[in-house]
Amino acid sequence: MKVTKASEMMTGDVVTATPKMSIIDVMEIILEKRISGMPVIDEEGMLVGIISEIDLVNSMLSGNAADTLVEEVMSTSVTTFPPDANCAEIASCFTTHRIRRVPIVDQGKLVGVVSRRDILREMFANYEEIKSDI
């Protein structure tokens, strides 16, 4: 089976948030783009956190969303992978940590995201390739 690297299957044009964004703005983006979360980056493109649907739900239940900033509710402990990480490593992380996406970073700078759907797409492509060889 082909060993696929994160850089080969990641989404490179990533929807991101900034720490000073309102969570109302983030909610709008998540709903519009039909995504479940997004990386949070600073002005230099460095990853500083991640914000997910559950972060938004928790903040809505415990405060005033209109006055809440991303930096107040984002997760700052983020599992990341380098561009040369392989598909199996990332898939294992998803099952172990029960997360939906991982930022791909190069020297701290966000270069992409790999989601569970990207992993499934890659697994399906490998299956189809094997199936056609039979």
C-alpha cells in the first residue's frame, strides 16, 4: 500500500480564525462553510490554537457570545503534524484522541489541515487502486 504524506492529502487553502475575532463571526463562517472547526493563527500565520463547534457551544452556554473573542474559548493545546507525517500516523491520532482534524505546520506556521474525511478519501483511493489491480 502506498504511504501518503500529510502534504499530499491536506487541504492547503484553510479557513482560519484570528484570536481577536468574535465567536459570532466564527459561528457564521462554520455554518456557511459547513466545517466543524478551524485553526486560529496570528498575523504571521503561526498556529496559536484551534476553535471547534464544541468550543462555541460551551461558550454560548456559559457567557455572552456577542462579547466573547476566539482567544477566550479556543483550545491552545493542539495536536499538530509536519508535512511529511504519514497517513497512518494521523489516522491513529484521530482514533486515539477522538479529534476531527489536525493542523499541518512547518516551523510553527500553518500550511494545511488534514481531516478525517481526507483520511477516508485517501483510504478509498488506495482501496480502489488495489481493487483495480486484482
